[in-house]
Amino acid sequence: MARPFCFNFVVLTVATLILGGLRSVSGAVFGTLFNSIGFETIRWLEAGPEIAGLQLPQVLALSGLMLGVVIVAVMALLPSGLIGNLEIEELLRRRKRRSSSGAP
């Protein structure tokens, strides 16, 4: 039996990979964390929360709009994603070398 195709899930998966970086596992993990936290925040804002006594209006389709903005911005400004082709271990080694050499 064929399963239904979920276009929104596919777009979210591609956006996660674009955001973190297509060339590393660490990029995919970072993109997933960033997208999850970001989308939960945006969905909370979509519902029209009350912040510091100010009732914000409901903003329908804000998550779709923000997803498009994030995809376009990352592709334009950071074509290899936020992490690029680096892995977390490599980033930690670089930071450790910098701190041991005394460079800021």
C-alpha cells in the first residue's frame, strides 16, 4: 500500500540540511537543533501570545514565511551552511589549539 507524500516534511528536511550544511553529519545535527528550536518559537508566536502584558495578534502562516526567509538567506549568505564541511570534533580541536597557543 502506498503511503501519502508529505511535501511539508520534505521541505523542512531540505531546509534543515541547507541550514546546517550538506557536507557533514554535524551540520545536519546542528540544522535540526536550530530548526526545531526556531520552529517551536515561531509556532508560539503564530498563536498570538501575551508578552509583558501586550497581546500579540495571531499571525497565520508565519512558520512558512520564516522557513522561506531562512532558506534564501542561508543560501545567499552562507552557501555551505552554518557548519559547512566541518565536523564538531574538528571545530573543538581548532578551539583547543587556539586556546593553548594563547590566540583569542
